Amino acid sequence: MTQLARKLRVTDYFSLGWGTMVGVGWLVVMDDWLLRGGPLGGILGFAIGGILLLPIGYVYGKLVMAMPDAAGEVAYTAKVFPRPVSFFTGWMMMLAYFIVCPWEAVAVGRIAGYIFPALDSIELYRVAGKPVYLPHLAIGLALTALVTVVNYRGIRLSATFQNWTTFGTLALFVVFVTIGVTRGSPANFPPLFTHTPFVSILLVLQIVPYYMTGYESVTKAAEEANPQFRAQGFSRAIFAAIIVGAVFYIIVIAAVGFVAPWRSLTGEPFMTAVAFEHAVGSRWIVSIILSARCFRCSRYSTVISSPPAAWCSPWGAAGWWMHDWPACIHEIRPLPRLSFGLASPRLCACFSAARFWFRSPRSDRSLRRLDGLRCAPPTFA
């Protein structure tokens, strides 16, 4: 029987968590972030949001150490909650991941069109008054095909690709911020807040969980850990992804506010790149940043390759009647039943952890009732 590759290390899990978190949002919607809170409001909003996510990351780390299962939140809720809770949680997770695919496909077309204006041609149709061009569509489909190929080839290629794109992005980020800092001025920061300080921070804080989603993807590849991998490495990777992600967003917001008068750039399509163009006085830096982002749009290749085995397991998101598919899809054994739905996956993870740590006779009965659906976790060194 074919075995899982089991090649992932702490570095790979960090790349997965951080790479899933940091996408094209800091390029595409930077104007929205600054209009919500201003430079200082954005900085404080992401700083506070990152701190608030640390306890949730702690819970995820404890859960994946206790249950290193690719089903993630699905397995956690299945341990102690009734079947519908696990089922609905799984549907929510599936929809949350799947919405990323069209977002990335559309974003890569927009970015490519900005770098090469000739691509904004051959209009096919309009959606909500926005034109859809043939070259944009072709590029989006090509990206989808690339992600499909990387997923099909397995975890080795996915991990290598993810590491290169993650650390390449971080290296480019350091170079561009360094260049921008030497050309900017503190006089560009005002106004520090767009509303009162409290309202500005709150408006940014409400979007932080969305743009910092991704660290939980570490749990989806738990069964691919190297045989010598220590279980504590999951927590380290999750914490590193949250902290580095928050610092990344904070520095980007500060750099954009520092390198150019941000108020005058809020109407630009890619405000972050344009701000650096104003600071450097040349368009080449914009082209490099956007080209790197085009390549980086496929960062979800690993996170989307992890859950499907669980999604198609018995009692899965597609229905409780899929008993025979998992053996064909998963290479070792069927995973616990799925759960994708109405409840927040993070909230379910917190409740699962609470029930796991503070067990009562009632929860023990729930565990015994679900015992037949559990999988034996892998052994870690």
C-alpha cells in the first residue's frame, strides 16, 4: 500500500501557515486599510489583532499535538460534539477555503493587467459593471491549472514550492522596505487616524482575522510530518506564522505611510506598489513587486492539497453516504467524519479544547459514543 511521504519539517509548516496567510491583500486593498484607520490605526489594529490570535494559535497547537489528523477542526469537533456540529463546521471550512480560488484567479489577472496594460483587451462580458478580459481569464485559468498540477504531484513538490515562494517574498520585502525607508519622510504619515483613535483601531481590528487566516492550515498537513518531527513543532510553526504575519502587515502599513503621502494615493489600483514607485521615482520596483505577487498567488497550492482527503471521508461535507471514496483518495486510511458549516472553525476549536481539557461525565460519554470513528494518531518522536 502506498504510504504518505511524511517529509514536512517545522520550516515547511511555517511556510504553509505564513504563506497561506499573506497573499495579495496588502497590494490590492491597502487603500481600504488606510481609509479605515490611517497609518497608526492600521498598525495598532494589526498589532492588537495579532496578539488576540495568539491564544487561538495556542489552542490549535495543543489540539494538533493531541490529534495530529488532517481533518483538523473536523476531527476536533467530532471528538466531543454531536455529528451535526462536526458536519456543519466542515462545510464552513470548505467554503472558506474554496472562496480563495476565484479571489486569487481574479487578483492575478488584475495584477498582470497593471504590469502589461495590453492585457486589458478583448472584453468578453461584464460582472457588476466590471469588464472581464480574455487575457485575464486565461491567466486565471493557467494559475488554477498550476495549482492543480502542484497538488497532483504531492507534498514534496508543494512543500518545496511553498518554501521558495515564502522566503523569496520575505527577501524581496526586506529589500523594498529598506529602499523605501531611505527615500521616505515622517511628514507623509499624517493624518495618523482617519476617525477617532478608538474607532480607527476598531475598524481595522474587525478585518484582521480575515487577512491573518492561514496559520490553522498547519493542522491540515499534520499527518505529513517527518517521522523525527517533534509534536511541539506544530505550536512553534503556528506561533511563528502569526507573529511574522502580524509584523509583516504592520511594517507594510508603516512603509506605505512613510514613503509617500498616502492620502493622495488612495484611489490608485495597487496603492502599496505605487507608493514605492513615488518614493523611488521609477516604475521598475512596481513591476518587480507585482510580478512577485503574481507568482505568489499560487501559495495556496499546499493548503488546498491538505484537506481534500478529509473532505471526502465518511460522513464528509459532500454527504454521509460517501463510504467507499476515502479508501481511493486517502493513501493510508479513511479519516474521521467531516464537518463544514455554520459555526466558526476557531470557535469550535476553542470549545473542543475546553471540552478536551475539562472533561465531564457527559463529555466522556460523548467520547465513548464517537470512539468508533476516531483514527489512531501518528507517533511523533
